[in-house]
Amino acid sequence: RYARFGLAPKGKADYAFLLHDLYHIKPDGIMTIVLPHGVLFRGGEEGSIRKNLIENNHIDAIIGLPANIFFGTGIPTIIMVLRQKRENTDILIIDASKNFTKVGKNSKLQASDIKRIADTVAARRDAPKFARVVSRAEVRDNDYNLNIPRYVDSVEPPESWDIYASMLGGIPITEVDELAAYWQAFPGLRSALFTTTGGEHVQVVGGDIQNIIDTHPDVQSFTQNYAQAFSGFDTWLRTRLIDGMQTLSVSKELPLLAHEIFSRLEPLPLVDNYTAYQLLADQWAGIELDIELIQNEGFAATKAVDPHLVVKKKNGKDVEVQDGYQGRVLPFELVQQTLLHAETAALAQQQDRLALITAELQEMLDSLSEDEKEEYSDALNDDNTAFLANPLAKKVKELLAAQKASSYAIDNPEHKLITALQLLNEEKELKKSAKASAAALHLLTKQTIEGLSDEQVYGLLEQKWIVPLTAGLEQLPVVVLATLTAKVQALAGKYATTLADVEKQIATTESELTTMLNDLTGSDTDMAGLDELKNLLGGK
């Protein structure tokens, strides 16, 4: 099994495992293996094995992964794809090391990252700063070194500063050209935002940049085309997901949904397919579980309510106890917001008032001076950060007895203590009322779910499954335009203040400071020091 390629060195068995697996796959088989980056460029026996694998046309693709993607090790790794027999002789090299999200200390590939990699491998295509199809001749020219940065440059260029613009103002045309994708999508927008001054620099037109962009005909046409592309998408989703929930194939549905979204996005510029895919994947994670449950248990599962079990400490041990109920498919919060408006709004009003009371009490406490807090410390906790209800009530009783008309001035600490007690009493009653309202709403929600009609269930499923997805997709062109606006504003601000302006501001500040120093008096040594400072500032 190793004769054609060579033996892996004793200290590094990576290629030994690779060759063993390659030996056992069928003639039309394909294998993938996770390896450290070193196998791509190390020399010696490994270099010979790598050369033989390339010349025998076994390496199909190399996918560079982010560092810290595996638990227990932070080293960056690759996925190498190999075949026993291939018709093409090139190698697809992908640098996915920048495509991840952070989860704690580890890196995690999102669904969109995996989809981007899979689509690139399937299409075997070049992608700027992400992937290249490399000929065998180029690999030979690089002495069979497959180190990914030799072929795919995924590093973003550092920000550059134009000397002329830094000194004299204006914006370099080359920096405006970096937004070429936007100018291609909005042909007339560039001239609406920038005026040419001749030479290699332009100026930003006056006015509100965001308003110029948002109201430009090309931009409005873009937003209209996007809306038209997704017209009827919610109806299409209802047909597939809600009408077909009991018969669709869960394992096959996500690719079908993705294909539909990609098809609608195809004629539209600027919107990234994989941003849309991530929205879909995030929403599908919940939809998938719901549909599987409905298919396994029947439609009645949508009207089922289960005990909500939580783990609590009891006698030093973790014990599972019931804490109310939860919908098996339909969340209580969704049902409350959709069908129980009045009850939910009433509870929210009570909770808002409780939050306001807490803020007012804190404001009341903060308004007391340290001396006043010390004087009335028996009505406060040990560190004077909160009122104590019973001691405060006793103190207020004394104050009212001393001033029977209870006409303390509003700024007096006595008036503040009386008001604080009123707030505490209101808070106590309101907490009791809010707790009862919450319990009643919880029970009403349970009864509502159990008594839902089929049509109500369909409407709630649409709110849970479809509305969040379509709302997220509707925001994608908004994000595109916000990004463009931010980039143009950054360009406008980058060279707005020239070095000459900075020097002028420094000179003005020094002159003003020198003038103020002239008004100072002091001892002979003080004045000598001030004279030296004025000399440094350039004036007497």
C-alpha cells in the first residue's frame, strides 16, 4: 500500500494514515481526511509522498480550516480530499480559515461557512480571496509545495493613506474605485456622490450622504427589484412548510429552500447568498424539530402542553421540579403576543411600573447627601444602597408625628423618605398583583393552546416559522445600503481634516494657551518656568 508513494517518517504518521485509507477505497471512491498544515509543505519523506500523490493525480482538493476549531488543540488544520481515479489533473485549494464565528475560545463553522465550502467544491470554481483551481504545472513550479497562502491570498490589504489628500484634501479616485461593486450596481450613484476636480482626486458633494444614497433612482430601483424578487415567497413557504408539513422530507427540505432563495437572489447584485443562507439555516433549526415532532406524533402535538421541568437544589442535590408549563410546539410567548393581547399588555404595564418604581427609588436614594444618609441610616441597609421597608415605615411615622401637616418641602430629606415609603408600599402591592396576573396569564395560555382551532394553529406556525425568515430576508438590502453609506461616510471623513488644518488648529491652541499664561502670576521660579513654557509654545 505504501510502495508507490513511500514510507512516512517515524515521528510523523499523518501520511501513513492517509495512504492506508487511500489504499482501501474503491476505484471510484472518494475520501476526506483531517490533517495538520505541515503535510502541505514539509520536506523529506513527506515531500516525496506528497509529490507522488500529486503526480499520481490523487489529491482533488485542499480546504484550510480556522485555528481552534477542534477541542483540545488550537493548531490550524486542513481537510484533504482524495480520489483513486480522477479525470482532471488540477487541485482545488480553499482557504476557509477566515470563515468562522467565535464560541468561547473555540472557532465554529456556521452553516453558511459549510455551505460556501461545499458549493465551491461541487462547482470547482475560483472565488476571490477564498478559492483557486490550481494546475499541476503551477504546483510543479512551486516544487510540490501546497502551502495554501502560495495559491490563495485571503489577507485583507492594510488601509492606505494618500499623501496628497492628507496634505491638501480630496479623496483619491483609487479609493473610490475600491467600491466598484456598488458603482456597477448603481451606475449613476457615483457621480451623485462625488464631483471631479481634475487629476487623481474627487470631492464629496454637499448634503446628507445617507439621504443621497437612499433617494437615488438606482438605489430605489434596487430595493424595488429585491421586493419583487421575493414577492410571494411567504405564500410559497406556507405551501411547502405548513400545507405539506406532514408529508415533506425533512432531510431534503433545506436544500430545496436554499435553492429557491438562491434562485430569487440570482439576478440581484450585492446581496450575499450565504448571508441569506445563514438566516435560513438558523430558522430551519427550529422548524426542522417542530416538523419532525408533528410527523411523529401527529397534528395534535401542536395543541399539546407539557410540564416545564427545571433543575433546582434540594438538600444539596439537584432535583427536577415542575415550573409551570410549556407548549410542545407553540411557545407560550408567541401565543400571548398573538392571541392574548389585552392580558399580555396589562401584565407588561404592571411590570413597566415596577421597573419605574425601582428607578425612582434609586433616584430618591442618590439624591440624599452622605450626611443625610448617615442621619437616616437606620432606614437604609448596611451600605446605604437601598431602603428597608419596616425601618423606613417607623422613621416616616416619627416624621409625620413631628410634622402633623406633613408639609415638608419637596427637597427636604424628610419628604424624600415619605415618598420612598409610598413607592415601597406601591411596589409591594404591585408585585403581588403582577405575580397573580402572570400566573393567571400562564394558565390562560395553557388553556388557549389546548383549545386552538386548526386555522389558529396554522396562523401561529406561520408566525413562528415563516415571518422571522421573511423579515430577516427583507433586511438584507437595508444592510447592503447601510454598509455602502458607512463606507462613503468613512471616505468623506478620512481626508476631511488635512495636515495643514491640524497644524493650524495646533497653532491656534498654542496661541490661546500662551495668552492665558500671560494672565498667571507667581513666584520668580514659577514665572521662569512659565516663560520657558511660552517659549516652547512659540510666543511671549
